[in-house]
Amino acid sequence: RIITVKAEVTVSGKTYSVTQAVSFGNGPLSAFKAPVGTSSYLTWSEAYQACNGSPYTGVDPTYWTANNYVGGGKMPTRQEYQAVSRKDTYWSFENPNPNAQGAAFAAGWPEEAYWTGEASGGGGAYCVILRDGRAIDQSISSNNKYAVACRR
């Protein structure tokens, strides 16, 4: 993102001006595609397929061990979501800081739970709630449905 700034000043009847392009970089949300499933929500398998373009064919989820990445390269981790959430270490999850509005909030993402590509143990994966950055363990075999924001 580049913006152009122009400054102009008149001193003793003479006008001086300068124009400068300023680059702000891509910002924290550039690592993600737009959220998917925020109106209809997705099971973990649907989220995996939405991000990776094909169904999950890896190790049987009942054999997953906690904290292993199983997201096929395109599902974010807990840390990636938490980096753009409202997480504020000085406030509790039950009482989030109303002023800690992360990049996802600024972009208008729903502050719901989002699937990660990280296993939480046998048959489970983590979700992160963007409202407060909290990671929760959810079974993928049940009908738990959440959003996902795939990696680019």
C-alpha cells in the first residue's frame, strides 16, 4: 500500500512544495484470504477442503496428538489468528479489553471462532475466538461448525 503525501508552504511570497510516496507494507491481514463460512459456517473437514482445494487424506484424526500441524499448509495456526485478534495479555478472556481491537476487527471480520490447522488431540482441532484470542479444543467428528480464514 502506497500513498502519496504532498506538502506545500509559502514563505515570503514564494511557494515551496514536495511530494513523497510512502509505503506502509501489506499489513498483518495480508497473510490471509478473506474469511470463509462466516454466514453458513463449516465443519473442520469443509474448512480444510476450502483452504487446500482437496479433502483431508492424512493420518486418521483419532490418532492425532496435541499441537501437531495437520492443516495441509493453508489453514492458519492459533498464533497466526491470535496475532490479528483482540488478544490483550493484561485483560482476561472473560473480560476482554474493549480497546484492544486487532486487525481482524478493523477489517470487519466477524469476531467468531475460526478453525485452525492444529490438532488438539485425538479427533480434535483448535479454534480461535477472534473476540478475545482464546483457543478452544473442538471435536472435528461432531457437527461443530466455525469459520476459517485460509493462508494465502
